[in-house]
Amino acid sequence: MKLKVFIIIGFLLFANIVFFTENLFSVGLQVVALGSLTVLVYKKEEELPQEPQEDIEEDVVKNLHTLLEEKEAMVKKLNNRFELAINASRDGFWDYNLETKEFYLSKAWRKRLGFREEEVVTYLNYITLIPLKERAIYQEQIQQLIEEFSEYVEYVNFSFTYPLVTRSGEKLLVEDNGNAFCNENKEVFRFVGFQRVV
């Protein structure tokens, strides 16, 4: 059973609403007063064939599955495009989530630093490439950034320059530009940046 609703809009005086209300219920009209605007709603029930509940649920599941597949394909395409652009630029992209400890380095940058493609690289693996003296300065700058700005803003832009020694022994001077993002508790939870050799 499906309900059809027809709406008739008219401007009626308030005094007439009571009269219309009493007389219209007998013919299936309902009066809804919205200030000086009165809406007459005519309801008519009509028999329509019903689909079995199982068919409806199956259609919904199929549609959702198709939509998810399309979205996954789009995300994969965008990720591939992004990776190609990063690799072509010879810059490095990194992303570090402090809460989950998940660390990402773009493929070309991983290779440049001496990490194998299948190797799991952590943030600690990465910072060991910074010579010990400069590593202390780098970590101090990161800590200062967290302490000074996280309670005031959603993210802070940073720019650091520091040396790296790749696993093959190549010495690089790296400029690291990115953002530190804060959560709802005003704590830094994620760093995302681009690195380039200067």
C-alpha cells in the first residue's frame, strides 16, 4: 500500500480554518495551519504491487557493493596518480601518525634513502638516518613545535633543514616542509611533509 499525497496551498482566514477543518475530514482532506498560510493535504490511498522484502534487501546490498567497488577503484587511481607525481618530482613525501605509529615514505624516496620496497619502515628507522648530533636538534625542534602551538591551532606549518646519511653512505642535506595536525584534545597526532635535497 503506497500513500499519495497531494498538497493544495491557499490563503485562508483563521476564522474559516475551523469550518474547513470540520467539513473536510469527511472527504479525506486534512488542514495544517502554518501561520496565515494554510495547507490542505489530500490523502488518497492506492493499491500498488509490493516487491518481496528479500528482493529489496538484495538490490540494496548489490547497489552498495557496486558503489564501494567504484569508490575503491577511484581511490586506487588517485593514489597511483599521486605516487607517480611524487616519484617524478624526485621529492620525498612522508606521513607519520603518532597515535597509530604508522609511518609512510613515498616509493622513490624510500629507494633513495636505501630502504627496500618490501621493507617495513618505521619512524625510528627513518630518524636513525639523521646523524646523532643533528637528530637531537631535530627532535628538540619537533618537541618545541608540539609544545608551543598544539593547544592553539588545528595544524602548524613547519620547515626544518637537516642532514641525512642514506644507507649506502650518501650524505644529503634535506629540507623538510609540512604540517603538524592537532586532534580535538589539542594534541599533535600527525605529521605530513615533503622532503627535498638542497
